[in-house]
Amino acid sequence: MLTKKLLMIPGPTPVPPEVLQALATPMINHRGPEYAELQREVVENCKYVFQTSGDVLVFPSAGTGGLEAAIVNVLSPGDKVLSVSIGAFGDRWAKIARTFGAEVIDCAFEWGEAADPQVVDAALRANPDVKAVLVTHNETSTGVTNDLRAIAEVVRAHGPLLMVDAISSLIATDLQTDAWGCDVVVAGAQKAFMIPPGLAFIAVSQRAWDANANAKMPRFYWDFAPMRKYMERDQTPYTPAVNLLFGLRVSLRAIRAAGLQASFERHARMGRAVRAGAQAMGLKLLADPDHASNSVTAIIAPEGVSVKELRKRMREEHGITTAGGQGKLEERIFRIGHLGYITEPDIIATLAALERVLMELGLPVAPGKAVAVAGEILSGRKQA
Ligand SMILES: *Cc1c(COP(=O)(O)O)cnc(C)c1O
């Protein structure tokens, strides 16, 4: 049977054909001049998407490797860390810090809510010796985006390092590494970068480098210092993921040519369209509306509808893969990813399929209504 597949999950995201082709470029010597030129260009364009003039390190790894690298490079065992967590990925980062001997103070919020900067402020006042604050910019498990700019202001006023998991936000949502004073920002290949999994990107501020000089947590592969030393001559200490960099060169050129602002606006429009479409079907959203994500939308499964069954029908009858819930939200929500190489027709197709599946499951859905509402938003005729 002919099925056109649509991958609507918050990573890995679809990869454009031009990038797929670039991935198949024949291998080159990673110590030769052709490679140096490739690395120089992608690192330069990484700085553009991180909005930084500081260092951006690139490691072959899943995003989680980047989170671990951030911890072990700026902290020593026994250091106090404030974990601002609003979901599964925030909890994971705190667990990594604990694993390496940090003393983690939890500043956790209900899943579905954003972190309140005033609560972060109070936690820092109560713990003046905190060395670093861990924050997830966009919590992929709940579809909530934190007000990172406001949190950064609070953290800067107290002085600790600000470490940001921006794996599912960078390129999709504005994040001004330098202007907001972020010290370590981690991103990952398979989200809005539009390339396959396998690279972690880490922006490092001067303050973070100063901390790195005295950080005692054990590290070898992840050590920032040799990475920076080699990157100064457009190489890496260990073999880089050459093919992923070929792909990355193509995707970053495209992102830069269109402009970051256009990317933020496109993602914001897709987020608004999915949310309005879901609500037009009578569905409820998990995220507090003021902090709903432009990368992923978490939808609460209607009464009596199994998330597994709904996702199975979407996949088997319409070729559309959506994500389930994570951790304690597993059977309560399903998620639609709308970041990276996702286009407006993909959003419309997903909403149309969802309308049909819900109708088949016996829900009172007016066919075409969600699609019409979303279409208005995507066309720019309607704001929300
Ligand atoms: C996807 C994601 C991660 C984990 O990335 P992996 O590549 O699976 O390790 C971490 N944090 C956030 C916010 C994510 O969206």
C-alpha cells in the first residue's frame, strides 16, 4: 500500500532532501584543508543561530551528551546547583548533575506550567552559594517554553552561571545567548537544525571558561579545553562526524539565508495553528497558554480515548507519526512536533487526519473546522 509518511514528532525531525544528499558526500580527511573549511563555515553559522560571538563547541553525540558535557566542564563535586525543572528533560539534567556529585537543589514546577522567575529569585536568595542554575528553555515533554529572558535576568542579578538546555528551542524560538547572559547553551542536531541525530552544540561564555579552569568533575571525551584548542585550527581532538557536518553546512546556509527571525515567526505560526486547530476539535491543551511552545504541542487525550489507539490510527490509517506522553504523562497526552523541516501543508494534513480519527472514535468533531481555523492562522490572515 502506498502511504506517504509524515513524521510529526519533536525529534528526530524530517530532513530536507538537499541535506540528505549532502550527507552522502564521499569521505574526506578530517585533518585536511577541505575539512577545515567545512568546520570553519559551520561553526561560524552556529554562532549565528546561537546569537553569540563566543565559542560554540560541536561534539558527535546525542543531546544528552551535551547536557553531561556542560555539567562536568564547569562544576566540581559538592558544588551547589539549582535545578529549575518543569518536566522530564529538566529532571534528567538534574539527575546528570547528581550522578557527578553536585549538590542539587530542586526548584520544580507542575508539569504543564512554566517556571516562575520570582520563585527562582526566592530560591537563589535562600541559597546564595549556588554555583550554577540549570534551566530547560523549551520542555519537550510538556510543550512549555520558559521565559528564559526573565529567568536570565534573575540569575544574572544573583551571579551564578546560567546553563540552558535549548535542545528543542534553538532556531525555533528566540534565544539570545550573549545579550541575555547565558553561560552554557546546549542544542542538538535532530530538532530544529534539520539534520539527523548525532551532534551536540554547546555555546560557552567567558564566565563558563573561567569556571572550567577550576572544575574538578571527571571528564575526558567531553573536556572543553582540548576541544577549544583544536577548534582554533579548525579541527577536533577526536574524529568528527564528517557527514553530519556536510549536511549541517546545507541546513545552516538555508536557515541563515532565510534569517533567524523568519524561522522564529514560522515556528510561532505553526504552534498557534496547531493549538487553535486542536481547540477547534474540542481538545484541551496541557500547556498554560501564555507559555505554549512553538516547537511541540501537548494535547490532553479526550475522556475515554486511548492515546495508544489514537496514535496507532494516525500512523496506520494516515501515515502520520505523533509522539506519546513521557513519564507520568504517558497515557494522558499525545504530542505533535512542529519544528525544523515541517511545512504548513504538513500541519493541515495532520489536523485533517486528527479530525477524522477523532470522528471515527465517536467524538463530536465538526469536519473541516480545525483545518479552516489553522489555515487562517498559517496564511497570516488571523493572529490567534
Ligand atoms: C530531545 C531533547 C533532549 C535529549 O536529546 P537526545 O538527543 O535524545 O539526548 C534533551 N532536552 C530536550 C529539551 C530535548 O527536547
